Amino acid sequence: MANNKKILSEEDVRNLSESPSVENKILTVNKLSELYDQANISLNERKLAEDIFRIMVQDVEVKVRQILSECLKNSKDVPHDLVKKLINDENSVSIPFIKYYEGLSDEDLLGIINAQNVSKQKAVAQRRNLSDDVSDYIVNKCNEEVVVTLISNNTANIRENTFQNIISKYGESKNVQQSLVSRDELPVTVITKILDSLSDDLQKRLILKHKLPADVATDLIEKVKEKATLKVSAEFSSDKQVEALVHELYSSNKLTPSFVVRSICMGDLKFFEYAIVYLANMPITEVRKILYNSQVDFVVRNLLRKAFIPKNFFPAVFCALKVIKDIRFDIKNSNQQVFTHKVIERILSYANAEEDLDKKDIEYLISKID
């Protein structure tokens, strides 16, 4: 041993034999575990430490076994008989060990799950870098509480079909929905499947947290906006709600050029206006004056540049603005869906698909009027 330090001194042994109090046992466990993982421990010393651990793991005092579990949970290569004793002990002893000891095999973890102790199942579900197979087994064998714990563990590996199984079994559960939305990464197929069942608040959080494909994100923003606003004829409160949504997107770096341009192509005037307000850092009155009253194209171009809208998006914006100006006179006689369809139809008839609009944007706009 380093510095000729014995794993247990004669004094340690004497104190333990003469006064086997809980305090002395705990001191012994702490000292042994500190030395147990040192690289230069001899085989004989390691065997001695393990023999003492085997005595301590059967101690009648729960506190001794709890300290042993805490001390060994970060160790390596703990003998399997000791491992089994610790994981089969009462919850206060076993749970820290189950949650953190890296030497547990998938077979060990499946055995713990099969024991049907919910607290221990949750400890398994909280382990770092849980394998796909164990995650799948948890979803098949455990209750909703344990599944929520698993979803909330961002390090756990979860297959796409396991997520689909979660939705099939617990898709209507608010706790499951919340944990899915809060997860760092979520397959797009899962996102699209749970969209309609989410509350307004969870839909907003989904937009702000996840990197979604443009068409999925646009559809979701459209749904949230429709619920947040009143009518297309717009009262002040409607402006305020749309601005609040745009502000959230801007603050989360989700206010992308594709969102902004798609909004104007769909006749979504308020969303587009407030997006430009935030991106260009200009008041709403000035933005509206430039967009709807300017007779010179370069003034609008300068506004778009200031808002960091890429040049290749300019033709689509100009086309949409032209259409909106042409049909704005009857906006109050149309509902939002009718007005949107009119804008899209005009854009598709005016625009040159090869030069003005991206093919994916064309396909998306067409899907909106099918």
C-alpha cells in the first residue's frame, strides 16, 4: 500500500472487536471503501476488504448496510454475491446502489424489474446510459410512474418503436405527455403522433424545445396561433397574444426565416409583422408602414435584410405581399381559413415555382389547400 499504510491497522481491529458499535462499524466501512478502489491495493488486501464487506452486508443495523451501499456504489468489480445482497436489501440500502453502480449487467437490471418493487424499478429507470433493451423492458413490464421516470432520464437509450409503445399505452396521460415534451430528443414520428392530444401549453413547449422539420413546426405554430388569437379582423388583444408567441420563439432562437416566410405565404399577417418587428428591432408601426405603404421595392428589401431574411426568400415575400394587397379589401368578409386559401392560391398562380419558391415550400402550400 502507498505510504506503507495497512488496509486495517491493529488499532482498527481492536476497536472493532472490543466495541462493535454502529459508529465503529461505519468508520471501518468508510476506511475500507476508500482504500478498496486504489490501484495499488494487493490481492490479499482486496480479499480481506471483501470478506469484511460480506460481514457488514449482513449486519442487523440498517445504517451500517446503508453506508456500505453508499460507499460501494461508485466502486468497480464488486463481487457478485455482494452485489446481489445489496440489490435485494430493503429500499433504503439498495436504491442508491441500483441507481449508480456501473457494474450491474442488463440481466441484473431485468431481474430487479421482475421483482415488482416500484421504487427499485424507478432506480433502474434513472440509471445513466440505460440500454435500449432495458428501456423497452421497462415500458412492457412497469407501471406509468416508472415509465415517466424513464422518459425523464435523458441519458436513457429509447428506440423509436419503444416510444410508439409508450404512446399506445399511455398517450392520454398528462404526466407522460409532459415528460415526452420535456425530453431533450424526441423522434419526429413521436412528435407528430402526440401533437393533437397536447394542451396549448405543451404544444408551445414542444415548439420551443425541439428542432422540428419545417412542415411539422409550421403546422404546430399555426395550431398554437389559431388558439391564441381571436379573428382575422383582429382586436388589440389578438395582436398582444400573437406578439407574445413570437417573443417566445425569438427568445428561444426558433424564429427562423422559413417560419417567417411561410407565415406571410399563408396570409398570416400578424405573425409575419411581429416576426419582422423582433428580427429587425423596429416598432410595429414602422414595419407596417414599410410593408403596406411603401411604393419602392428596395425599402422593403432593406427591411428584410435588416431582419436577416435570406435573399432567396425575397421573391416569395414580395409575391405574398402583392397578393395580400390585392385581396385585402374583402378580408373582413372572410374567415381565417378562407383568407389563407385565397392567399396561397394566388401565390401559387403568380409565382414561378423554379425561381421564386422552394419545391418543399410549394408542396407544403399545396397541402394546405387540399
